[in-house]
Amino acid sequence: MKKQFRLKKTQDFQRVIKKGNFVKNTSFVIHYISNELNKLRIGISVPKKTGVAVVRNKIKRQIKAMLQTHLINLEKIDYVIIVRHQYNINEFYKSREALISLLNKIGDHDFEKKN
């Protein structure tokens, strides 16, 4: 994921989580809020309960790969994706479907039909 799509500052994460809406399932919680920049920004948070840094970084890479093909279709708002403890690192395709279903709930998109 390119730098222009990243949400990095702590205050931006806190603003999205505290003031925005959210959708959730067993693997993910996605907080989202509109921004005044009119561009898409995504932040990924993996709690330390999930494992050591190597595992957390692998999960972040997997989520970035899941999102890569859908960045064009996403609304121009801020997203914070929080990975839950139940996320299974070995079930990439099942996790991808779960993430896409949450993104479909946020907007009026159907990512499976567009790609």
C-alpha cells in the first residue's frame, strides 16, 4: 500500500475510533469517518495479544494484500482496521471474504462483482 493511503498519526487513529462509526465481525472491527482531504486513508492496528512483532507484521502485510485490489472502489474516507484476537493467520481467503463483507456493509459497494 502506498504512503498516500496510510493513516499513521496517533491523533488520526483516535479521531476515527472515537468519533466515527464502526462495523465488526469475528475477525475485524472497521472504524470509519469522512475526512476533509477527499482521499482514502487506511490504518491497521494489530493488538499485542495477537503475538510477537513478526506475527503482527505478517498480519498487517496480509491485510494490505487483501485491500490492494479494492483500493479503487473504496470511498474517500478514513478507515481504521482493528484485527481481533480470533483472526487466523493461516486462513487468508476466509479472512479476505470477512474483510470484504465488512467493507460492503460500509458503502453501497459490491467488491466481488467489480473485480
